[in-house]
Amino acid sequence: MSEAAFQSAFVRLVTDEAFLNQMRSEAVPEIDGLSEGEADGLKALARVPGLNVMRKLHLGFRLNKLLSMLPLTCRLLGQVRLAAEARAFWEMRPSASFYFLEEAEAFAVHLQERRNTGLRAAYLGDVLAYESALLMLKRPRAASAEAPVVKVGFRYDPQTLLLMVQQGVPPRRIPRAHVELLGWADEQGEVHWTAA
Amino acid sequence: MGLNYQSQFRPFLLERSAEFDFLEIVPDIFWIDQGRGASPRYIEDAVQLAFLQAMRERMPVILHSIGLSIGSAHRFNREHVEQIARWQRRLGSAWHSDHLAYHLTNTPLAVAHGFGSGGESNAGVTMPLRRSRATLKRLTGRIEEVRRSVAAPFLLENNVYFVEMPGDEMGESEFLNTLCREAGCGLVLDLHNIYCNSRNMGFDAGQMIGRIELANVVEIHLGGGHDDGPYYLDSHSGPTPEPVWELLDHVLARAPNVKGVVFELFGSWYELMGERRLSAELTRMREAWNRYKAMRPREREMCA
């Protein structure tokens, strides 16, 4: 029996819904490195109610990363689309680190790709570009590193749009505008914007 | 008396620093780990570091890491130990700690896509370890290595758990006692974790603590949680529950080597808890601490 194999399988029970469902089914998949007894132990774990709590904590932790780092994007998507997109993203990408920033950056890329493959949400392009720029500006940098300056192009009036999303008001009839903003972070990490 | 660092309550930390004696930080949030083989491996956040240095001028800073994953069977994260050693030297942390758990593993999807640090996945929750001789053996060697590498006492925090592990060979108290005895580490005794476990797993927290060798306890954690259906979660979401205060008195009266008590609050709950209640929590901690300090040795013996 390999402890590494056991730990890996236990983590998959918590993080991998398809694997969990397999382990809850009658036909337990064969897992390299585990004895029959170990597999039975895992199968029993899969049915313990406490495992659902662990799974909920894991999902909550991942969702919290997105909600806290991409709040406007998440709000704009709404619960149903956010849940669907997050689920699709998580199925493709296991949780790789504790860091919020990495996960949020990867989710922003996922959404950008999904915009090209069928995801429809009005104003998402502008809001996503804005928050992606913020992520870039929030990325930790050494004292010696030059502070990045990021340019974001908006197709709609950014002030009206971002304020409405921030206030939880579904944005409608936002005036079209061709606006480019430059963003940078000061020494205290505060982000500033100015017209490009 | 210590308080954990969360960016959401920076103003409290700066303006009310007279109300606590040390700041406990999760050092991992002050850097980005770019993964094995990356250069530089760790990018440290200059903005956050400047805040930390300002706090360091006011009070001691203690390291309480989340990244070691000391129980991971597939590998030992030595790079993390080296980084902690650097930070211990930088901040002069009088002791340092991590969690008695694991969160890093190799899962097929992570390996296939090369995610994480060399194809690792991160569970994002502290996974319980099997309480076995084999686990003790694995941990002992690693703890000895940490103790050689970092010039300060090393503590491990008892975990919160929601399932009993198949293959457990001993109870939690025996496991903690044996680990400290054989590996020479100390304990962060998280009383709220024990309270959580007692409620979720159905045991008496006081009796469980009664079986722990309290001389190993160097730091105590307090915190709050919330109910979630039939379970009680260690969410660090508010004030310490009354039964945990009772456990604190019990432990302070019997643990001769405790150096600090820390209240843990997650930043996202700060607004809900508010300054006033956070302050009250720290005051109550200090009152308990002073009761313990004021006790004469004879009285302490009587309690034991």
C-alpha cells in the first residue's frame, strides 16, 4: 500500500466530483498503489457525510478566490452563469495553489476563451478587461521591479458601467464610448487610473 | 496576546496595536510561490512587506505558515522550509508553526497538465493525516529537518477534521503526545479546532484535552465558527464560543510553557464582527492570560 496513492485518492474524493461519483458507485475503480482493503476504506469514506463538508469547504475556498479577486465579473455573470463557468473551469484545472491571484488570472483567461466559444454576457468584455488589468496591477512585485502600467480599452462608458455593476444594478443602455484608460499601482499598492 | 494578520483589518492593527502584544502572520500570503524550478522561486510583495516592517517596529511578528504540507507522502517541501528559515531570520520570529496536515498531492489531472508545483494539486483544505506509526515516522524525520534549518522552535497545529480516517492506529491525543516526544516539536493547540471536532465527531473536548501532555503547548489559538446543517465549521468568522473560553482557562492553568494566545479572524468576516467585538475578544483573552499568570505555582499544582 502506498500512502502517496492513498492521499492522492483521498484528495480526489474531495476535489474531483466524477471520481467521487465513481467511488460511490458499486464498481470501484482500480487505483494504482492501493490494496483492495484501502480501496474499500476509500469507498467507505466517499459515503461519510463529513466528506460533503470537506468538499463544500474546498469548493467554497475556490469560489471565494473568484468572488474576491473578480467581484465585478462574477456579479455581472450572475449566479447561474458563474456556477456553470466555474464548474467547467474547475473540471479542467485542479486547484494548484493557495494563491487567489493565480486562480483568478486563470479564470479570467477561461472566460476570455469562452467569449469566443459561446459565452454571451453583455458588457463582459469591458468588465473582464478592467478586472484582468487590476489583477496584473495587484501582482506582487519586488521593491526593485518597475511598476507596470496597463492600458484598458472600453467600448462603453466605464464610469457608468462599473458603478452600476458595483452597485449590483444590472447594466442596461450604457452609452457607447471609445475610452482607453491607463492604470498603475503606487508604492502603497493603490491603483490609479487616468485617460490614455 | 496575539492577533492574526488579515489585510482587511490593517487599520485596526495599526490604530489598536496597544491591545495585543504580537502579530501572527501567514507568511505565505506575503509572497507568490512560482513553483519548483522557477527563478526567482518566490516573489515577495514589497507593498505588504513595508506594512509588515512597520508592524515589526511596534511588536514581535510570529510566523504561522500554511504552505509546508508536512504530511504529504509524495514529497517534502524543502524549498518552503528554506523560505521560512529566511523569513525567520528576517523577522526574528521567536517560534514558528504550520499545520499537522497535508494539502499537496499528485493527482492524475494535475500531473497530466503539469499544474501547480511540478504537477501537484492543492486541496485548498487541510487534509487529515492517518494517525499511524508510519505517519509518525515520516513526520519525525521532517520535523527534525525543519528544526535543523530554522533557528527557532517549531510547532504544529492540531487539525480540524470531519471524517475518521481508515487506518488510524491511535487517538488524537496519543498521536500528538508521541509526535512531540519523538520529534521534539511543540504544539499550537487550537482550542476551537478541538471544539469543532468534539461537536462534529461526538466526543468530550475537555476529556480529550485531559489526555494531551500540555507541557508541549507553546501557543493557543482561539476563534469562532458557524453552524452548517448538522456540522459546525471552523470558519474563523466571529467571537470565540463560550465553551472554548472554558477550555482556555483549563489549559492555561495546566500548560506551563505557553508563550502566547492568538485570536484568529478571517478578513472577510471583519466588517460583520466589527472593531468593538474584536477589541472585546482581545480584552477577554488578556484577562484569562492574567488569571493564569497571577496563579501561584502551588495553585497551579492543585489544578493539575
